[in-house]
Amino acid sequence: MKSAYELALERTGGKLNFLSEEKKNKIADIERYYKSKIAEAELSAQQRIGKEDDPVKIAEIKEGLVTEIASLRDKCEHEKDAVREE
């Protein structure tokens, strides 16, 4: 099993790009923002599930949640990549 450091070296072609403190802070802000958005989506889905009795609708809510979380994570990674490339 490879360490995170070894995986990072592979992805960057053998060299690591060091980030300034400003970029690290921007990335941390992006992560916090999307983590809160994901938590908000999960809470909303749990509330809607709690009000539902129909198993089909519950399954639809859960599928929607999975899709929404994947979309939010994708947006998060794109924004972090944009900061890294600045």
C-alpha cells in the first residue's frame, strides 16, 4: 500500500508543487464550504425521509442525495484545482 506522499508524487510526475499559505487557506475555505453544503443536503434528505412513508419515495430521496453529494464533491475538486493552478 502506497503512502499519500507516494501517491502525490505519482500524480505530479515526481515533483510536488508547494502551495503558498494564501492558496492553502483558499483550498481550506473551499473544503469547509462544500463540507457544510454536503451536511446541509444530508440533513435536508433526512428530514424529508422522516416525513415519508412510501419506500419508493424514500429510495428516490436517497438516490437524489447520492447524486447531489457527488456533484458537490466534483465542484469542490474543480474549485480546488483552479486554486492550485493559479
